[in-house]
Amino acid sequence: MEYLTPIEWSKCTILQRKTLLIRPNIASSINVEKTVFNILNTVKTRGDKAIHDFNLKFDKILLKDFNIKLQSMEKINKCISNKFKKAIEIAANNIETFHKAQILNPIDIETQPGIRCQQITRPIKSVGLYIPGGSAALFSTVLMLAIPARIAGCQQIIVCSPPPIADEILYAANLCKIEQIFQVGGAQAIGALAFGTETIPRVNKIFGPGNVYVTEAKKQVSQRYDGAAIDMPAGPSELLIIADETAIPEFIASDLLSQAEHGLNSQVILLTTSLTLAKQVTKNIKKQLTFLKRKKSITKVLSDSLVIVLPDIQQCIELSNIYGPEHLMIQTVNPRDLLSLITNAGSIFLGKWSPESVGDYASGTNHVLPTYGYTRSFSGLSTIDFQKRISVQELTSNALLSIASTIEVLADAEQLDAHKQAVTVRVSALKEYI
């Protein structure tokens, strides 16, 4: 099967250029919307009974109790290797260090004499963290969500993940001091977190990636008056690499394959100035793919992926900014020199010694990122997403007198008499004492 055949941008028609970077379609969207709508309403009306039924229907498991008891953690602790424990502790420490640095400093200034304005932060009281299950136990996502939630000061942190939950996910949750863990996945988990059930508490905001049903469920509950807020829109994973002739083909091939490994509508793209490099990368991909466990699903992703050869790096950057990738790797002679030119990307990896895998696990940055072009208006997850910013203002009597006419003129212009009156009555009262 042929895939990733280099495409020369200069030889493409205007129509080809416009359609080249269109992302793979997310299948059966109308059907997914209807299915998710029905699941959410069933969870809202039937609560725990619906969760048990959906666990049996979708995950083929009947659980007497889908709440993980803390007592079982001791047994899980014995099943986890010391090698894994050491590795996950290093990752957790790096993630904590980076996310602690994201805490906003309070703002407290006088905009003019006697007018004091502040910005303070408060944690979101209750949050729900969705951890994908399926063919890969994404314990790393526990760290990416739970650590900033703890740093932000959230009082109630609830984890949901499809049953049976892998020991590694439970160990990571325990490491992050999560006390409420529920074995439920898919759209039904999002519904439980948004509406609450007899067992699962309702939360204020839901975080975490998931499949097309989870993504659709998050979208729907965020639009309902009785639902919950969400972190960001997120779809299939994606990686774009900008490379010049100095890049190492073997490295680039491994990076493209690592992201294609996520499967199911993921997409990887290489933009390069070198046709020779492009051909070498394709050759290396075929060689490395032979030894990978997920060869079948990766091959499907590669069929929807691209290698494009452009005349210069500037055009590579322009095309990347139009696409707005979730992950952007820059493997050029001086990659940091290009950083200021990047406007749309979820997370950037500079240089040949910065594989995307490091960001997925242990560099310290967050791997929960906007996809499907949402990097044009959304950022990757951070500590401040678990907090609210509140403004405060306080005026002295003299300050009110000095700004009163400004407010009255502006209120008059908007024909809001009561706004003007709220100032005028105070000014009148102050003048009686002068």
C-alpha cells in the first residue's frame, strides 16, 4: 500500500492547495450526535441504573459497585513494578514543577488616585477528569489533569474511566491523591459527571480527552443549561513537522509514527524544503513500521497523512499556521529562530532532540491540547483552567467624585438612566458633607 508519497507544493493547482490540508472526516457525526443525546438523557433520568446498563452494553462488564474503594489500592501497589513507580514519579515531579509556575500573580493597582482594581483567583470547586481506556491505558492523562487540579486548589476531584480500569491508571490516581474513582466510560461517564447520579457527584467542569462519543458528549453537556463547563473542544490527535535538509530522516519517521499510533482519524504531516529528505523519511517509515505492534491502525492513519515539499521554510511556517496543529515539531538548523513566527499550535517541540513523546509523558508540559484547528483560538490545558479569575474594585469618596461625570456622560450615551442615578445619588450625598 502506498502512502506519504511526497507532494511538491509548486506543482499543485490552486484547488489542490486549498483541499490538501483538510482534516480527515469524523465519521457518522449525525448518528453520533443522536446516540450521545439519548445516552445523556438516559443517564439524567435513570442515574446509577443507566450506568450499570451501559457498562454491560458497551464494555461487556457487570459491576456490583463501580466506585473503586481505597482499600484496593494496597493490592494494586504490589502489582506495579518499582521501575514503573520511579518513572511515573519523575514525570509527576516535572509536571508539578511546570504547572506550579503557571499560578497567576494577584493584580492590585490604582488605575487613578483612589480607584483600586484587583484580580484574584479562586479554584473551581468540583471537577471531573475523564481518563480514556480502550487499547491503551492512558495513566499519563491522570497526571496531566489531576496535578494542575490539585495545584489550583479544587476541593473535589473525580475520576471516571472505562471498566475495568488498568492498575497503572489507579496507581497514578492514588499518587495524585484522588479519592473518588468510578469505573464508567464513554458518553455515559460525561453524563454522570454533568448531571450527577446517586453515586457519582455532579461537577462544575469536565476535563480530558476521549473518543468521538466522549467529545460529542462534552460538547452537548456544555451547551445545556443543566450541564457542565468543559476544558476545550478536542478531536483526533495530530502532528505537523517542519524540517529542512539538515533534519535526520530516521528521527522524523519515528515521530510521525509515534503520533499515528493514536489511530482513529489521527493525522500526521511533514512540511519540508527538501525532496531528498521527504523520500528518505517515507523509506524510513516503511522500515520502522514493520516492527510496530499497531501496524494495521497506523497504516490507516498514514493513508490520510501528508508529506509536502515547499520552496522555503517561510512557506512551511505559513502553511503550518493555516493548519494550526495540535503538536508542532521544528527540526531545522536553528529552530528557536522560527518560534516567534508560529501563531497557531498547541505544543511546540524545538530541535532534533525533542521528540513529541517527551511532551506526552514527562517533560512537564501538558498533553491535553486543542485539535482539529482549534489552536487558532484555544490553548493547551494549564493550571488556570482549573481556576476562576475575579475582578475587584474599591473607590474612595474623592475617587468617586473625580470619575462621576465620566460615568454619567457614558451612561447618558447608552440611555441607561439607572446607571447614571447610582452615581448621582452618591455624589449628592457627598456634597452635603462638603
